[in-house]
Amino acid sequence: MKYSIGVDLGGTNIAVGIVDENYQIVKKGSVPTLAQRGPEPIIHDMAELCKKLLAECGVAIADVAGAGIASPGTVNPDTGIVEYANNIKFTDFPLVALFSKEMGIPEEKIRIGNDANLAALGEAVAGAAKGSKSSVMITLGTGVGGGVILDGTVLTGCAYGGAELGHMVIEKDGRQCSCGRKGCLEAYCSATALVKLTKEKFEVSPDSLMREMCENDINRVGGKTAFAAMKKGDKAGAEVVETYLSYLACGVANLINIFQPEVFTIGGGVSGEGDNLIIPLKAKVAKETYSKDNTLKSDLRIAKLGNDAGIIGAAAFATK
Ligand code: BGC
């Protein structure tokens, strides 16, 4: 059995997995990114974690089949550089060179890609889109990421800056996005945006159950607050969810109308809402997709691999 390393480098945590040839994670762990400290210490901690996990699995560094690293932003696998990331402020980050030096793994064995692109690949090889010829994924987390997989290939654009599905404008001159534009899907449908929407409702809803749930402290409002309140019958919570899902449906319908993939997966933290998200979303999307008989042709699914999608996709990308 051959083993590879899959790393999901996020703004908050660095998650690492040792992945076998069947895309099973045999060992995993994570450490905080502490993104503001700059490249060297981040890569050092990442490498230390990889070495520790490899040792625990009894795999020698020289025997590693490949190492894949998923990072937000425009990630160039030809140069090994993370050129730009709007949400964790990486600019020209020499990821592969540093990681190769720290690990003693040759650069040729290391491949980097955009986090959501690789999460989509992970879902395509081992998750909710397994067996499909075409799939699209969006990840609803700190930002909104996107990945398009066609016949097993990750669609990246001519300079690896494509498939930024979260930066599709769904409201002209709408809410400010961290990318600089206004009205992006990310500004309405990331977990960050959901918290913002919920806080706005919280402020004007003195009788909402959300108040009780958060002990009247707006700082305790999180990404799950509105959904949890809605489940308990709270009107304000339900209104937040309705607004959120309407924006999400607009974005998903746009993407289905462009790609009509066999499978469309929704991942990231907010996808943990499961049926409470996907059932009403399907109903809304069905009304907005372009198709003669108005039925939803693409199969809309919650992603299956959770936080492991990036790790598995990164490992798959490095060894393909
Ligand atoms: C970034 C993407 C990234 C996504 C998820 C977005 O803000 O622009 O590159 O994939 O967040 O991390």
C-alpha cells in the first residue's frame, strides 16, 4: 500500500491526513494556523505535524507517494506559489519550496491547489459526487469556495484563478465582499455572512428565541443560531434562514444553469445543517433553473466528506 499526505491549509487550522491508495485517511491531526505570523512558522508547524503522523503510521518520508496541499486563493501548482488569497491575506507565498525544505521531500512530489477546487476533487473521487462525470461544489465556510470537476479534471482557468464561484455577484452593488467587489455570493452565503445576517435580525427582534439562546449577548450569535432557533419555531430565526436560502438558491441556480453538472454538492460548515438546508434549497433552486419541464436535472446533494474533503482531494491531486 502506498501513502500520501493531504493538507488543508485554512485560515484557522492546518488539517493533515495520511491517505492510502483507496482515498481512506489512515491518520489525521490539526494545528492552529495563526495566519498572521507569516509563512515560515506556519510551514514549520505543518511539516512537524506531517512528520509526526507519518511516524505514527510507520511510513518513511522517502516512501511518501506524494504530498498535496490545499489553500484558499489563487494557487499556482506550476510555481508552487500561493499568489493571492483574499480571506487569509497570503501574497506570493512560496508554499512548495518551504514545505519541500522542511520535509525533505522533493518539490516534484508536492502539488498545491485551491482549497475548494481540491475539496470538489475529494468529493468526486471519494464522496458525494463519486462516480459522476461532472460535478460542481461550493463550500460555505469563512468564505465561499468553488470547484468544477469535468471528467476527473479540476477546471482551474488559464492561470489558476478560475472557479471562484463565491465571487459571482448575485446582488449588483450589494454587500461588501472581502475580495473588493460588492454583492458576491460569499457576502451573502458564507458562514461569516450568515452570522452577520443573524446579528442584524437579533438586533431588531427583542422577542426572538435567539435572544434567550444567546443569553441576550449578540457576541454569542454564531452560524448555527438562526437554524437552531428556526427548529424551535422562532419566527425571526426562520426569516434569517429564508433570506439566506433565497440568496443561496440564486447562486446555485446560476451555477446549475451554466454547468448543469451531474452532481452539485454543498460543503463547508453550513452544510452541516443537512436536510434543513438541502430540502428547502432544492425546492427554491428547482423554480429557478433553466430547463424545459422545470425539473431539477442536476442532483443537488450535501457533501459527504465534511472537513476531510480538502485533505483527500489534495492527496488525490498530488498522486494523480
Ligand atoms: C476565496 C477562495 C477560497 C474560499 C474558501 C474565498 O474567499 O476567494 O479562493 O476557495 O474562500 O476558502
